[in-house]
Amino acid sequence: PPLIHRSCTCCVPVVCTVLTRSSSAQSVLVPKRSNKSLGWATLSRKMPSEKRRSLLLTVLLGALAATNAFAPSFGLGAVFFQPKGLITKSAKGEMQKLRDASDFFVDAFWVGKVGGGTNKLNERQRRALTATQFSEFRVRYAGNSRGRSELVVCELPDGEVVGCAGIEVTPIPNGDLKAESKLRAPLMSNLAVSQNYRRKGIGELLVKEAERIARYEWGYDDCYLYVEKRNSAAVKLYQKLGYRKMWIDKDAKTLLPAPSGRLENSPTEIVCMKKRLNLGVLGRLLPF
């Protein structure tokens, strides 16, 4: 079979459209002499070493991108313990789905949040937090005026919500959260996974679906996110998935649930991370 699919449109299209495993590669890459192709060994001896290394690197990168040799890998928990029949898709602004996601988000994100806050909610606190969260989700992910924004929800076959992640096109500051220079790009936020279903690859499923929407439905090549520096587990997950640190705001604020059930500001450090979506799986390997 071909080493690289002829219709591939990866980052090295010249190589990807012509290279195959057998003699086709030689007939394209090597000039013919007397209707016979020179072998790679013969040609490589005639090339300067720098040119030879450059050609080999180009061929290798094309092969990796087209054959998906470095496809996203899930941990052992995702391979062996991921629940069967997971449904991961956009809520499409449906109010009931946003309400269910709000109920889920309070326990999955706010209770025991990294950095402090309450570890247990009474009924009054839960009602207050759920109402606040539903109001935010409704404004950001519902209504005809919401623009390009979606809440991706991961459910079990019985409808139980086990994860969610938001994606929206919004101004991204350049340098820190207070910077005046901004660009409009997809920002991923509100990523949360049920405590009973963590380390099973659900976070990666949510990230991939959010990226798919940003790339193939909205046509963007980059995706951004903010994460607290002290949330080391989340930072490692995003780095594993190809996100790179852009800047750190050391004077940022985050919200923490107070004993009253209200959300109050607390000092933190926010890391802005970015991923190049148009590089495919190579985006996880290259340092930009």
C-alpha cells in the first residue's frame, strides 16, 4: 500500500502527493537515465550532506503526518477502563442539556477546586452555585446571539453527564489578561470530568471534539486555553495533547466557592496555552 496517501494535504504537500512505497518514489525523486532510475544509495552519494539530511527530514515528516504514525495515544486507563458507549457532542444550546451540565459542573469543578474553596456543599450552597453556573452557561452557549460558542458534553448511554468542555471565539490578550492587544480566536474553557471517571481518557475526548469544532466547523488553525499554573495535572494533560505555554499572568484572579455558596475572587497565576490545529498530529511533536 502507499506510504503516503496521494490525496493527503499535510504540511509538506509536495512530498505527500507523490511519494509511494515502491518504485514511484524513485521515479519522482530521482531523475531517470536511459529509462532506468538511480537507486537512493547512488543518488545520496552525489548529494551534499546537508541537502541529503534536509530531504530525509522532509520525507520523514511527510510520512509521519500522512500515515498518522504518532496518533494521539490514550493512557492505560482510557484503553482498559473507559466506559462503553460514551456520547461526546455539542449541547447545541439546548436548555435541558445546559441545565444538566450545570448540575454536573458544580460537583466536578467547584467542589474541591485546586487552590482552595469548600470540599462539601450543603443544599443551600449547591442551589446557589448551580443557579450561577446555569446562568453563565445559558449566556455563553445558548441563544441566537451567542455567536461561535458550543458546550461539548460527554454522556453515558443512560444520559448521565460525565464531562464537559466549552469552546468559543473570543478576544485573546497578548501578554497577560490585561493586555490591550488582542486577537479573536477559539478559546477552550470549562473543561471538567466527573471525579468517578477521571484517568479514563474522557478529558482527551472532550478536547478533541472542541478542537474539531474550532478547526472543521469554524475554520480556525489555532486553539487557546487558560489554566491555573498550580493545577499541574491539567497543565500536563494539555502539554501531552500538544499545547504550548504562551505567557503567564502572575497577577490574575480566579473564582473560588465561599462557604456561603457564592463565588469569590482569589489571587492566582494563569497560564495561556496555544495549539496549532493545522499541523495535525505533528503539532504534538513540534515546539511551536
